[in-house]
Amino acid sequence: MNLTTIYNVFIRDFRKQKKRITLTVIALGWGTISIMVMLAFGEGLHRQLMQNKRGLGEGIGILWGGQTQIPYKGMGKGRPIRFTSEDVEFIEQRVPNISLISGEMHRWGARVRYKDNVLSEHITGIGPEFEHMRAHIPERGSRMINELDMQLRRRVVFLGDEMKANLFGEEDAVGKTVFIDEIPFTVVGVMKHKMQMSNYSGHDLSKGSIPLTTFEAIYGRRYLGNIVYQAHDLDRMADIEKQLYSVLGAKFQFDPEDESALSIWDVVAGMKEMSNILLGIQIFLGIIGGLTLIIAGVGVANIMYVSIKERTREIGIKMAVGARRGYILVQFLLEALIITFGGGIGGILISYVLTEGFRRMPIESDVLDFMGRPVLSPEIGVTVVIILGAVGIVAGLFPAMRAASVSPVESLRYE
Amino acid sequence: MAHNVIYMKQVKKRYQTGQVFFDALRGIDLRVEQGELIAVVGPSGSGKSTLMNIMGCLDVPTGGVYKLDDKVVNTLTSNQLADIRNKKIGFVFQAFNLLPYATAYENVEVPLLFARVSGKKRRERVHELLARVGLADKMANKPTEMSGGEMQRVAIARALANEPDIILADEPTGNLDSKSGGAIVKLFEELHDSGKTIVMITHDKSIAERAQRVVRLKDGLNDTNGDLS
């Protein structure tokens, strides 16, 4: 039948069952909203956490020296493996999959002073590679430690934003002199604020970073605290790990199978794991929302059964003038889908308004920094439309099958 | 001898509800030739309507053979039966059986839609049909806005939509006053004159008299006192 007629039938039915249909449409809308908002929060959480995770750095690995556990070539176990700056160059030359690498030294409890403000804080000696590897992004009008600082062992410092705030308050820091362990350093840069979910030596925002070469000279250190490297290709992280064992095993004379000789934190693998956990959370949220929608689907099925009962005669008439069973089936299925999507589209619009409204609300909160704000991605839209379609079809199918299976003679006799 | 459009041999219909059987038709023989006007008469419960439903492919017999245009109907699928109802047979019911929410135009259009007649042709055909039954001016009226006679004329127009060979009418004047009933009968006679085969169930003797042949039923059997070809 043409669309106008289907529409007319639908309107007539709607008038007859106004309350029931309205309630069901509301239930469907509610189900849609709950599933969409939950998925939107899940998506927001996912994005925020992944972004926070990136605060540590993207595609990086952190390498520490360990202690041998397997006797090797006549040497006993329990030998410490410790790296120097030369080892960084050595690794860079021998492990081709590494794109950036830098050593790092730490001094906890360094005395950092500007005028009368004195802090006891963490000072690291690092290379300029940290800008990209470890997201040490300078604020506008400032810079990160550079190659020349390294060569000339300049006494320059790059401040974490919290350290800057504690030392300078609102005052501009770049170009000023701070004293680290009573040695004057010029501030060249302040780190742009970032969320950092994970760390291995404290959060970057409260650290001060100086050139590694300067660090070595001032504190007379030889051994690195750790080495940070970044891979060309994230899928190569495992390869790099293997290469590190064999290359360093040859140099330091330990068994490449000796796992405790090195300690490696593969941040990429951690990200993947986290991403999977978050996907799990999202699926869970989706299922909760989906259940609400399924309950609404029962309402649709109920309406369709009543409607079919009331229209038995109409079905008989159509069959008498030549309607195939398939037509009857499709007609009722379409009506169930109209009701379902009527509620669904309403729910989608309201969810959109809700999440957009929430996203634009000017609230500053640590919770939001951690949780993120709800985001409606195209994937969520597609998921919800598919679920709505499935609910509509399932809710309509059984009543429609029943309608199509009635005998024309009996339905014509039906009063 | 003219071609048998309808051929029935020992057609039986048994209804079953749980353990209880009811034989509505117990072995009916019937032949209808092309272009005949036949009246089926008999007391209530004699099986007239069941016969009509089987003849019209709304139902299938549980025994015997029914051939429509030399094709055995017993074994056809429900889609094939639907197509036969759509194109070969036109139904006219006592209770009109129009779609209550649709206009006269839309009601006549329904079989054309199932036959997938294109939009323009469909419009022409509906206009032509409603003009033929004298309702050109009531096209936009719904059944509730029409008299019984008018509703039955819409039903006849609908029955004629796909130019079926056979018109089956189940007491078409049963719900009408004598005047509009007369007009309907006249319409059937015109259809007969134009070459349609018509089988009509009726209680009305005056109508039965106008038929070329009367088939009498009694208790699900041919009433042999009557005329049987």
C-alpha cells in the first residue's frame, strides 16, 4: 500500500491508542536517552583517560638497569647493570627501531629558591628529546631545553607548571634566575599544563628539568637513573625490548634471557590494556542502557498485539483482495519501526542536547579532569540506531508474524 | 460446450476444533461455465459460505478436487492463492468489507496496489471503475459517509479492479433495502452481460430467479431436488 495509506492507518491507530502509544514512545525515548548518555559518558571517560595517559608520553618505553639473576660466562649472579650517557648513544646506534632516546638523572629533595620562596623538589637532568617523548611542551613564549644547552652545559631550567606557580605565583618566570642547591639557573621555559595519569618518578608538573650534561657536571654523577626511548612504530615495542636485551647483554655480559638484568616499562602495552578495559566499561554501560530499551520494546510488542487484534478484519479484507502474507508482515513491522524510531529519534535529540549542554557547562573540577565530559561519537549514534532497529524488528516481528498467519476466512468473520 | 471456469468434484471441508469435527461440506460437485450467472441457495448452515470461500481461494478444501481454470487449487501456496484472489476473482460480501479508514478511492485502489499497477494507470482505473458503478462524485468519501447501497457499489468496483473473470458475491443484497438491493442486482446483470462469470449466494428468491442456473445446497451436499448440471 502506498505511504499515505500506511500513514493514515498509523494516525488512526494512534488516536485509538493515544495513551498507550504515548507512554511507549516515552519509554523508548527514555531508553534511548539512557543508552546514549551512558555511552557518551563512557566515551568521554575513554577519551579523557587516554589523553591523561598520554601525559606521560606516547609510544614510549622506560628502561632501568637491573641485577643479573643468571650466572653468565663465569660471572656470578647479582651483578648490577648501570647505564651511563655513553650507553644511550650505544643503544641509539644499535637498535634501529628507536626514534628518540635520552638518559635521565634524578635528584629528589633539591633546594629550589626564588627570592624568599624555597621549595624542596625533584630536579631531573634530561635531554631535549623529552619535549616530544615525554610531552614536556613549553608554554607560549618559552622553550624547552635544547641541543645547545646540552653542548654548553648551560645552567638553564625548564619548570613544571606547578613548580613555577609555587615559586613565582602570577609573576612571569622566563628569564628570571632561580637557585637550585644555591647554584643560579636561568628559567627558559615553563611546561604547559597537562594531565598525567601515570608516572615513574613523580608528576612532571612539580619537577624542574635541567640539561643532563649540566646535571652530570654539577652533581658529579656518572650513572643514569633511567633511559627513556620512543619507537618509530608502536607495533615494534616488543621487538625493541628483545633487541635491548641482546644488544645490552653483549655489552654488559649478561644472558639475554636474564629478565631481571633490565627492567622495562612498555607504556604502549599499558595503553592498549587500558583501552581494552575502557572498551569493556563502555560495553557494560551500553548493555545497561540497552536493557532499558528492551523493556520499552516489550511495550511496542504489546501495542502491536492489541492493534493487530483490533485490525483482524482489515487484515482479512486485504487478504481477500490479494495481499500476500509477506505484505501483512511488512506492514506491521513498519508500524512497529515507526513507533520505535519515533521514540528513538526523540531520545537521540534529547541526549544530544543534554550531552552538548553538559560539555559546554563552564565547570572546573578535578573530577571532570579525570572523568572527562560526555561525548557523542558517530559510533554511538550508529550503535543506538542499530539497537533501536533491532528492538523495533523483534518487537514487531512476532505480532506481525501472527497477523500474517491468520486465516483470511477467520479474520473476515472477526467482529 | 463452453469452458468450465470452476470445476469441483466431491469437494469436502472439515473443520476441527480439538477432538471435535465438523463437516461443513461433505462432497460437493459443481461446474461453472465461462460467462454463467449462477445463484447458490440453501438454508443457513448448508455450507454456502464455506463453498464460496473455497471457490474464492480464501480457504482450501480438505478433500476432493477443485480446479480453477483447469488448475488444481488444492495444493497451491498461500502466495499463489493470494495472487489468484487478486487477479482472477472479485469478491463482494454481504457486510461490504471496506477498509473503514480509507476513502472510496483508496478502497478501490487496494487490489491495484497489490497487483503493482503503476501510479498513473492506477488513477485512471480507479476513476473508471467508480464512474462505472455511478460513484464518480463520492470518490473522497469514507464508508461512514456513504449509504449501504453506495458502500456495496464501492465493493463491486473494488472486485472489478483487476478485471477478474469471476465475481463471487456472498449475499450482496442481504444488508440492503429493496431499492438499493435492486440497483445492485441490476449492476450484476450488467456485469454478466459484459461476459463475467458470476456466482452469487442469495436468500432472495426474486434474485435467484434471474440466474441462469440455481445450485441448491443442503447439509453440505448438493440438494438433488434442485437443478444440477
